[in-house]
Amino acid sequence: MNFSPAAMDALEDAGRLFRKAKRILILTGAGVSTPSGIPDFRSEGSGLWSRDEPLEVASLNTFRTAPEKFFEWFRPLADQIFNAQPNAAHLALAELEQRDARVAIATQNIDALHQKAGSTNVFELHGSIRTLSCTQCFRRYESPSFLQAYIESGAIPLCPNCNGILKPDVILFGEQLPQAAWNAAQRETRQADLMLVAGSSLEVLPVAGLPMQALDRGVHLVIVNNTPTYINARADVVIMDDVATVLPEIIKRALYG
């Protein structure tokens, strides 16, 4: 892989910070999953919100009042997620965790690709497509068998127990973040001495505030993203490039010097 001299210096600096760190928190966004074929939400022209109004299709209110509208919008995305495979970025982060137990991942992604890649210490801040919950009796189900049928036919998934509508356990507009995952991310932010932001534009609160909380504690910050973030000027290392290319190079230097 050909990197400019400046990019090579940044990779070396990032690897050095990783080797020195005692506890690492990795915050990942949609850019980590786009190389796996899952569209992000905000990229101009290709992002989901360039085609759809989020509050009209992906809000809790829409789900409650017109669930068929949500499920019609969600079907192609569910298909892409259901068939996606981890890319080099996911695999590199999983290798880092497997070799270093001091690593945690807080992700804004709902696709479970970190877990598919082998990561285990993952906090899903915007929920996950791995399970669905009944809106009537609140039973929870593993999603694969329900999602496969829904993707193929478009039929809204229904609870086998009470016939209520099953909602994917992803966070819609108007919903609170999962409390356990959010508490864990805040705890890791307080305990880490290095944070890596990968593939996130840091535009969605409250998650976007975590790097600022870390910086206020003197934590080192590495950012890898295609576009600028509000906090680039305060980061130790910024690499504006494809995460699937850059993260394996950083992790290689972190693990092997």
C-alpha cells in the first residue's frame, strides 16, 4: 500500500501511541462498515439521508403510527446488513482485541460486523439488528430467521407468542440510547488513556461528545475518517483516508512495532 511520507509518519505516530497505551477505547461509525457494502447515512449523494427524510421513515413515531412505512424503508438496508461480511478494518480491530484485553469498542453501527469479525468487548450505542423485540408482550427473539423471511417477502415480522409486531432492536429517532451500552461507553471513556475514532463524522449526539470528554481528561486521540470532524484540530493524529486501508496498518504497527 502506497502512503505519502506524511501519512507514513502519521501511521508511525499512531502505532507508537497504541503501544504506549494502557487502556484503549475505539469509537466506530458508519465509515467502518461502508467498505462492507453498507451505506452510511450522511455522505452527500450516497448517504441514506440524501434520499429519505429520517424523521419520516426512521423515527419511533413513524414505527408506532405507520410501521409498514418503516419496514418498507428498512427492507433493502436489512438485506445489505444481513448479507454483509466484515472488512479489513473490522478484522484488524478484532485482532487487536484478541491480543490485548485492554481494548473496548463502542460502535454507532447496528450491523454486528465487529462481532462477526471476532470482537467481543463491544458496546452497541445505537442498538443492533441481531435481535427483535415484540411491541406487545416484549419478548425478544434472535433475528436471523425473522429477517430472512421479511427480506424475501416484505412481510412485517410478527411475534410467535402474541402476534404483535416485532421491532428490530435498533435505536430510532426519538428513542433513548441503550442505557447499559451508554454507561459502559462513558465508563471506558473515563478509564482510557487512548481513544481511536474510526469512520465517524462525530455529528450525532450524545455519542459525538465522548471524544471531547476524553480530551478534557488528557487522553490521546487518533482520528481516521474520510472527512473532517469537529475535533480534528485537537487530535494527536489525524488520517483522512479509508479506514479499511488505514486501520490494518495502524494495528500492525501497534502489535508488531
